[in-house]
Amino acid sequence: MTRLRRWRGRLARPDEPADEGRALIEVIFLAVLILIPTIYILITVLRIQSATFAVSQGARDAGRIMDFAPTTAVGVARAEEIARLALQDQKVSAEGMDLRFVPVGADCVNSPEITPTLQAGAVYDVCVVAVVSLPGVPTAISGSRNTVSGVFTLHVGDFRESQ
């Protein structure tokens, strides 16, 4: 019993000052300290995800429009326009967009381009490469080009009439 009384006496000493709301200030400070970086990371990840979806959709649409084009020149012009629309739909800047045609399985950014053709049975990759800016990060830190790329493998129809 005496131990319990001594312990209670230590907990309720009248000579020590009370907290008077200091714990609330600490909780708010820590919440803000943790909340701001978490929100920034979430915004960055969502921006990258949006750009990835935009280039994938742009490559798919550009490949499909190329397959139905009457000529190669018209197809390339329409493919560039539809890829820009796909990027703008996801609020990704189409300013640095690059529409490339590469051999199947080749790297979209570093491999040499090929001339697209609408000959029956032709197979090549349609690539859309876009530059993504990270919010609040200067280019000196993140590098000059943060790119994402989308690929669609186009197989021109075997029964298409040759141009």
C-alpha cells in the first residue's frame, strides 16, 4: 500500500507546472511536418502516373489511326494530332512530345527511327515520348529531361490494299 501511495503522490505533485496545451502544439507541428512531404510525394506520383497513362493512350490511338489512314503522310499527321490530344486530355504538356516509329522491341528513346509504311503485313512500334515536369523540382536537380514513353506495336492488316 505504501508504494501505491508514494507513486500517486509523484504523479500529482502540486509544485510541477501543468502542460497547458503543449502536447497539442507538438501534435500539430508533427502533423504538418509529416503531412507536407506526404502530399508532395503523392502529387508527384500522380503526375507521373497521369503522364504514363497519357503516352500509352496516345501511342495506342496513333497506331490505330495510322492503320486506317489512306496514305503514310496523312497517317503520320493524324497520329501526331491524336497523340497530342491524348496528352492534353490528361493535362500533360504536349510541347516536348515526340512521335517515333521504331523496329519492334527497340528502345523508343535511343534506337534509330524507321520510315513508317502502310504495306500489308508491315510490323513496327509506334512510340510517344513526352517530357514530364516534377512539381517544385528545378531542372538542375531532376535533370533536363524526365521522359515517359508509351509503345503500341502496329501490325498493318494483311489484306490491306497497297498504296
